[in-house]
Amino acid sequence: MKFGIQLASYSADTDPTEELERICERARLAAKCNFEALFVSQHYLTGPDTAAFQSLPLLAYLAGQVPGLYLGTSIFLLPLHPPVMVAEYVATLDVISGGKFLFGIGQGYRDAEFKSFGVEKRHRRDRIIEAVQVIRKLWTEDKVSFRGQFFQLDGVTAAPKPLQRPCPPILMGADKLKSVAQVPEVADHWIASRRHSKEFLRQAVPAYKTALERQGKEFKGLFMFRDLCIADSVREGEDRIKEAYERRYKRYAQWGQPGERYDIPFDELKQDRLIVGSTDRVAEEIMSYHEEFGAEFMWFKTDWAGMDPQYTLETIQRFGEEVIPQIKRATPVCPVP
């Protein structure tokens, strides 16, 4: 298995220069403590109470701070962006990272983002399909021509190409059974979100595997994103994050996040989502995701706006030093990306 951490969002009342240093501190600690990847989320217009650094410039900056790690977007709102721009930005990041960029995409759901970009939300799936086609062509071909509903190219060439051949893997988020089953039509891998309960995963993973078979693709393992807090006990860990955790999921509900219900109390939210407790307990839980769902590449949200940042550093260090070596010994070489 491979492991990473998620970065980017924070309380809007925090000084952004201080928050950037916190992010770099977490990234440096993760690199020191056996993690292999840094992921950055993306949303626009998250204020007034929440702020978020934009993913592509932040990842480029982090690559210079802690070189050698996988860099990933989890996720990038592709329907809001011109694919030519995205293809060249991601190719640049793939070169910067030494051929270790993981391009995670999603179709988005927030009305405010679509309206502010002048993009019709009803076209989001069609736009993401066309955009991926354009991007793959620009990454792998010269003199590219394309005639679509939204994008047109006429004999153009993008350079440089990505280092990865044929191109960086495209990962895709999806929150409903129907959209999970559609992922293999567009992307290389599905991202199982930290919002997904085990109950949902037990339906979604078989649907995803069946969809892969229809496309003639092999299931090599699951990319999975989870919530994580390490402490000496479950109770201590839950006490550290309860208010901030509950507040974040309520915000998802306010934004209209599709999928399961998120406007529920912490004691319900945490069930089969939050990995919390001692390192031994956490290791057992990680192995359960590996064995039941085929999780191979996992990354974690370890911070929530309003919680003590020292708890985040403790989780990163203890997981990296105590859990990752244990899991590495117990699992074969990771087959993805």
C-alpha cells in the first residue's frame, strides 16, 4: 500500500502566510515519516468562514519544498476549466514532480461555482467527458484536432508532454452508485471519498468492478480517501476533533454535497468513516479497508478548521512512524498507480 495526506483548506480568520507554513510543516513531516504523497483539494468561493489555497499552484510550491513525493489533486473541478490550460498545467506539474502526478478530477456540485464561472451545471458531465478526451490527446499526440460541443482544436500541439507514459493517471470522484459505475468510461480509477460510509462502499465497489469489466479494464486496487486522527484512545481522538469534524460535514450539507446525509450528529457521522484511536487500532482498520475493499493507495484528512494544529502533527508522525511500516510489512507491493 501507499499513503498520503490531504492539504489546503483552513479557517478564513487565520493568516494565510501562517497557514501556508503549517501546510509546509505537515508536508515536510509526512515526507520524513514514510508518507509518499501529498494531495490538495479544490473549491472556489468558500468564504466567508473557510479559505482554501488553490491546488495546482500549491502543489507546485510543495514540490519544491519536499521533492520526490507523488502529487495529486483530490479533486480538481474539471468542468469549470479550459482543457488546453489544464493539460499544460498538469504536464508541467508532472515534469516538476519527476513523473509522479496523480490527476484527480470531479464534476462539481456547487451552484455558486458554476454560476460564477458562467458554466451551466447541467452540462458538467458532457464537459468533463470532452475535456478528458482533449487532455489525453494533447498529452499523447501532436497536431491535435478535436470537434466537440464545447471545445474545438485545429492541428495544435502542446509541449512539454508529461513524463509519465502514456500519460498521468486520471482519478475521478463519484458519490452515487450510478456515477461510480460511470467512472471507467472516463477515468482510470475511482476515488472512494472519506465521506463514503462502509455501507455505501459495500454497494459501490462491486458496481465499480462490474463497470471496469464492461470497459475491458482490470481492477488493480482502490484509491481511497479517509478521515484520520491518532490518539492514545478512541475517546481522546474523538474529543480532539468532534466539534470541528461535525462543523465541516454540516457545511457539506449546506453546499448540497450529493451522496449520503451529512447534517447528522458526530456520533452518526463518525460511523464507518472516521479512523480514530491508537496506532494498533488504526492499523487494524487500515488492513480491513485493504482486505475488504482492495484499498491500495490511501490518503487522509488529518486537520479540521478550529482544531489544535499540534494534533494534526501528532497524527501524521505517529501514523508515519508506527503504522505505515507495519502495513508495508503485511501487504504486497502496491500495484497502483
